[in-house]
Amino acid sequence: MSEVAVIVGGGPGISASCARLFASEGMKVAVAARNTDKPVLADLAANHGVLLVPCDASDAGSVEALFRTVGEELGSPSLVVHNIDGRSPEVFRKSITEVDPAQVLKVLQNSTYSAFLVAQQAALALLSNELGERGRGSIIFTNASAAIKGYPNSGAFAAACHGKAGLAQSIARELMPEGIHVANVPIDAAIGWRQEDGSRSHRLAGTSVDDNMADPDFIAETYLQIHRQHRSTWTHEVVLRPWVENW
């Protein structure tokens, strides 16, 4: 029986790379996004057999409906990836004295709170799976370097990332003895996804030169490796950064 993977957050970077890789490995894949009309998602559905599910990951009912739909259409998931960090221009690089509190709340809802909602439904689904040498399945959180250190003028994002890291650590201690592998993956880099001309670029950081940006295809490979780890050697936190990153 094919494994089922759920990726929450739909875009051309990590989510698309994960969907393509997981599908190529024989998994049934669902991608959840607020807007499922994006061209990259249409390509995933048409060429990789990905199920697209509209979902507002900051809404409990919407997340519950997502997992119900996946269960009915594909079967019980064994791999769930939360790939939403919630950052927005309204809070990024804003001083604590000038950032809009309403926007801070929105970031926390879209990141830490949505991670909680997804983890809750993922745990309910994975606990129903049979226990094997790799456990019952995996929950993987994409995170950022702000999960490790709070940068100046970035309080809202630091709070969101630290919150997501704390959530991951807490539920790892709770769920690992039940056979569910929980991993937190801070990515300390700009992520440059492949463009139509073959180059890799990030909308703010420009074009990747000499692999100075994280490649989402290799992030996806890391996620798959984490999922396939034997339960005797599970990894909880893996920090990824390019070889030239200043850290």
C-alpha cells in the first residue's frame, strides 16, 4: 500500500519540491493551500497526481476538514509537513515600537497556531497507523534561523519561530514514545527555487550564485531521509544552511 503524505502550505519552493519527490517515490500526495489556483500547484496536480485541498491552516475547522478529505480520498497519512512560517512585510524588519499588534497576531496565527492545529490533526491520524520499525509516521516542521536566535527588528517572527520550535519539541517528547517521529528543521538561508530559465532565485535575495542559497530540492531530500530514519536513531532538530552562509 502506498504511503500518504500531506504538505500544508503550497508554493514553488519547499512544498513543490517535496510534492514532486514524494510522488516520484510512490507516495500519494496532498498539498493544502489557501489558494489552490497557483500555476505551480496546477502543474503538481496535472503532472504528478497531487491532490490539491483548499485549506486555511489558521482555522481549526478547515484543518480538520483537510485531514478528513485526505483520509477519504487517499487514506491515512504517514508523513505530514507543515511548511508555513507566517512572515509578512507588515512585521518583518519592524521595530518593537512601530510594528502593528494586529499584524503580529496574524503572523502568530498563521505560523505557530497553524502548526499546532496541523500537528493535532496529524497526531490523531498517525496514531491510527500500525507501529513498524520506522514508527507510525512523521510530522516535520519547516522553520527558520529565527527559531534559534531572535534578530533585532524581528520580534514577531522570532516569537513565531521560537513558538513553533517549542511546540515541536514538546510534542516530540509526547509522541515519540507512541511511534510518531517529530522533527523541527530551521533553514538558515534564503531559499532559491528553480526558475523557467534553469536559474535559482529568491524574490528578495536575488539569483543564487555558487549554491549560496538553499536548494528546495535538497531540502525535500532531507525531509524524506528524516521520515525514513529507523526508530532507533530518530533526529529531532536538523539545521540546514548553505556552505557559505555566515552564521
